[in-house]
Amino acid sequence: MTAATTGRVNSAARLADRLGMPPSLALGFVGLLLFMIGDGVESNYLSSFLIHTEGYTESTTAFTISMYGIFVAVGSWLAGTLSSIIGPRRVMWIGAAVWVGLEVVFLIPGVTMGNGWIAISAYALRGIGYPFFAYAFLVWLTSSRP
């Protein structure tokens, strides 16, 4: 590393430490922030979008969002146990990959191509990704701090 790069890394580490987060966990905090903002913003417009723009019925939209909630609950239950078995970092990576991969499936073949069952299935299964990332990060955070 050059002196300039080392200086930037050290100043970023000092800033993270001043904010009360261990520098090794700073990217986890950023990822968690992005997940929370993304899911929060999405929940405000998704049902209206599916009903008014995509032509889903209200009951199909309610079923889709309910299935997402069920899979979030399942993912929440599994995240801690899997973190103990394979480690929180791996569970976080699995959660991020599941979320991103199934978001692409939800948007492209599901919504864009108008295949309702793919959209419903991908959106519901995507619910596992968020708690895998968030709760595995919580396990990592609590295990790494005194």
C-alpha cells in the first residue's frame, strides 16, 4: 500500500471507531443500512405498483406480500442457527446473494415479462435474504464486541 492509501484507510478506521463501530464491521453496517432502506422504500410503493401498473388483483398482491413475510420469519429463525454452524459472514453472503439474485428474477422474468407465478415465488423466497444478512450481522456484531 502507498502512504496515501494507508492514510485514507487509517482515517476511515478512525472515523468508524469514533462513530462507535469496529472498523472490521463498517461494511456490514453500510450493507444493513442499504437493506433497511431498500426494503422500507419498496414496501411503500410495491402493492400500489403491482395493482395499478402490473394489473395484479388485490388478493394476489396481498398473498405475495404475505408470503414474503412468512419467508422473512423463516429466514429470521434460521439465521442465528446457521450463523452458529457455518459462521455469520457466510450467512451474510448467502443472504445478500439470495436477495440480489431473487430480486433480479422478480423484476426481469417476473414483473417485466409478466409472469405472475415467477414474480410471486421470487418475491416470497427473497424474504429469506434480508434476515439472513441482518441477523447474521447482529450475531457477528455481538460476538466480536467485548
